[in-house]
Amino acid sequence: MEHMPYIGSGPYCYTNSFAMLFGAHAPSTAVIEFATGSPFGMQLVGGTLPFFDPCGWTPEAGFDGALEAMGWSSTVIKSTSEDEALDQLRRALAGGPVWVGPVEIGHLRHQPGMRGPIGSDHYLVVLAIEDGRVRMHDPQGYPFASLPVDNFLTAWRAETIDYGAPFTMRIKFRRDREVREDDVIRASLPNAIRWLSMENATHLPEGTVGNAEAAKLLADMIEGGCNDDLRAHLIHFAVRVGARRLADAATCLARIGDAEATRVTSEQAQLVGSLQYPLVTGDNGEAAAILRALAPAYGRLLSALQRAQ
């Protein structure tokens, strides 16, 4: 199948938040996501929790490299208490909107069904603090949402997020130099190769595996009986964002003329996207077969990217 770029909704919270702060000079969200390195690998954290992103990768691990490749910089502020965080946020808002995260999405009570922590990270753009509420653009699909300050601070404490620090925000976004989107893609390739090679896979929970091994082990887990928590994680988040990341990676690689890497990433995107139906309908055998077909593609993509350098 010829690669077809995807345009639509999806859990691209930090990418959409960056794009909002970049304003008129924002690269496409596909290029921003590509620059973070997120499409290049798969991990099964602790041998149990799957993500279609590189082994050892977290969103924060990809931010500074992405900003550098795009010609942008920002100032990171981390507070140690709620009072300090709220004071820092108020002062930062005097200079304009503020990029905030990670936050625990389960505490964002403006989102239907969110009643408490679910161990899921999220990023958003804070616009103002007024009348005891935090006004924000929540890229999950809630522009100009508001949340009581206490609820917002609980989410921002991020106690149930397994990376990053509480009360983290970025301010003073600066465009240091103009970089064409194709050049951002090319500049991001060495980092993509490092992630896909699992060179950055350090300080991980015992039992964590990546790439082909992760795909095969997840296939075995699902075939042996996919529990409700694992299924929900896959169908509501991991598959959706994983397929989109890979589709965007294929779109970016096509832009710079890397036909082989485009073909492999497009194949990966189709395979990951194809997991949604069997997982939703409970066809564990089909889902396992798709994952086993996905496994060798990680090695093929690494070879294709290395040849292109």
C-alpha cells in the first residue's frame, strides 16, 4: 500500500503544546514528533507495560534534542512545593502562556471520566489564573478549559508519573535560528538511529525489553490472555499514538527522499494501526500475529536509516 499521511485527532499532547507556543513559526506536528525520536522503537517496560516508542525513551528525554534540531530553546522551571509552583506560574504568565507538564491526566476533572490518578502523563498550555481557576488549552480536545487551582496543582504534582519532576514548566520559548522542516528531519536522523539502536536504554526497570523482543513478548502475553488493564492501555492510548507516530515518521522520511525507510515505517504504522480492531473485539490470536509480523521491522528500519547516513 502506498503511504498515505494521517491528519486527524490523537494523543499528541506535548507536540500540540509545543506547536501552540511556537505560534506562527511552528513546524508541522509530524516534524515536531519526529524530532523527539518517539517513533523509533518499542519498549515493554518492566516486561509488562507496552509503548510504541524507543526503549528507555520518555517524552522529557526527547524534548531538548527536538528543540535544538528545530532551532528553538526554552527555559525550564521546576518548583519544590505547591506554593512555590503557583507563585512561579503566576509570574511566568505575566509574559504569556506557559507550557506545563507532565501532569497526571486522571486529576484533570474537566475531562469526562477522570476521577483520580491513572498513572498517565499529559502536557498542556496554561493561559491564565483567574477567579480561583486555571485556564488552559488542553490539547486532548478542550480549548479554554478551566480547573480549580487545587485540582490543577494535584495533577501538576505528578506523583503517579514514573519520570520527570513535579511542578515542571517551560517558559521563554525563543526561535534562535530559522530551520527548514526538511533540515529538521535530517538533523534528527542520528538521534533516531541512537534510539532505535537502544543505545540510550539505561536505568530501566528490571525485565524491560525493546524492539523485536518487546513485540514478541507482548504477543505471547496477549495470546496467553490479555487482561482488562493491558487491553485498555493499548486501545485507548498506546496503539493510537504509536500508529500515528509511525505514520508521521513515514511522511517525514518521504519528504527527504528516503524511500526504503519510508516503506518500512509505513509498514510498521499499518501493522500497529491494525492492532486496534482485534484488541477491541477480543481477537487475541490476530493481535499476537500482527505483533510477531511487526517484530523484524525494527531491525530493517535500523539498517535502512544507517544506510541513508
